[in-house]
Amino acid sequence: MARYCAYDNEKIGMMVGSVTLADGSVLCNKHWDRLGFSGFTGAYSSLLNKHDVAKIIDEGLDGDRYVASLSGFDTTFEYDKQASIGNYIHVSPTTKQIQIGGAGLFKFKPQVQVGYKNIVSYHVVEDGDQIIAKSGVGRAIGGGLLFGPVGAIVGGVTGKKKSKKIVTDLHIDVVVSDRPKNSYTISIISTQTKPGLVLTNARTTAAQISAFIDNILALQEQESTDTVSVAQNETANEIRQFKSLLDDGIITEEEFNAKKKELLGL
């Protein structure tokens, strides 16, 4: 079947490379290169359609910035393979960001890039049943194992399902903020899967992902607690300073009480 370039509608030769875009159209490598992406960014073809391509080329836009504007992607994103989870989540610990993949068993297909601080919650769902909501570490501690790089306990999913039934759907919905969509789905199983090694591995993957997100949520909670603690200490120190001024007779009791109420937000 003949292929035609999405940009200029010219026929693409049999020996000429091409990229398939999100709308199913095909872009020849020559025009893909004109988008000016830095480094190898073939995965980003899933974000662009032929209208996006025409806009970038015709208006001379910065390809990297244009892609970033679509879903918060940074085309220079560098992930840590050790900290990442297969083709489901790519992690950049130094920048505290992750890219969430879709149904990419053999190839990573990023849906969105999001900072740790923008991860709100998650749900693990198996055939319509919600296995874990938001935090799976509490369950997993009872019968899990330590999951290497992320340092979290795994077992919340694998210990939940004991039945021998066939599973047709296992996915994780990750709820985020400040992105085009409120939720992104990580599909782990989408076809009928009998009990066995494949199903066990899929549930283990779901447990690893949930444990990883638990770590992020715990980290954000700790940072929030630390911020509040620092603010409280600063307030207490200011009150002590004004108490010293009161003791030295520099300010009145009335002035001290007024300042104290102001600092405490009363």
C-alpha cells in the first residue's frame, strides 16, 4: 500500500523511513527531522497529528516547546532505568518527575509527564473491582517483599486476589493535577489471562507501581509536614522575641498580645 507524507502529501518511497502520528497519518523522516526535536524522540509521535506538524514547520515553532505544551512533556527528559518500572513508568529522581506510559508492553508509550508534587492519588482495578485506593503500602506490609530501587513494600495486589478466575482487565488509574486530564490509565492486562506466571507477574507489576506511588505520596506528605513544622518554629521564635521586648518594657502588654494574635492567625 502506498504511503503519503502527512505534511506535503507526497508519496513516500519504499526505502524511505517514516513515523506514524497520533491520527494514523504517516510522516516521512525528512519532515520529522524538520520538527527539530533534540535527541531521539520517536515516542512523541503519539502526541502529534498532521495539523500539529504543519503548525510547527510552517510557523517555525520550537518543536521541543510545542510538544511540552501538549501534555507537559520535556523532550530532554532523562529517566533512571533502575528507578523506573518497565514500560509503565519512567522516573527522573533528580528532577522529581515521572512519565506515565500507556499500554506499552514492548515499547514505552508516554501519556503524560508530571512532577511528584502533582500526583494526587491512584486506584488499582482488576475486572471492575478496586483492589487498592490511594495507598497500598498499609496492606502490603503484611505479606510483601522489598522492591529494589524504589525501596517500597510490594504485595498489596498479589496478596489480595486468591481466586482462580480468568482476568481480562488489570489497570491503574493515576489521578494528577495541573494536566490536560485529571486521570491517566496504566493498562497492565487488557486480554483474557488465565491464572499462572503471566497473571502473577502482572499483579506484581501493579503492586510495584502502587508501592512506588505510595512512596511519592508519603514523600509529599512528609515535605508538607516539614514545611508546617518550620513555619510553626518561626512563629514561636517571633513570639519569644516580642515577649523579650515586653519583659524589657519596650512594648506594652496590649501590643504584645495583639502581635501574638496576629502571628497565630487568631
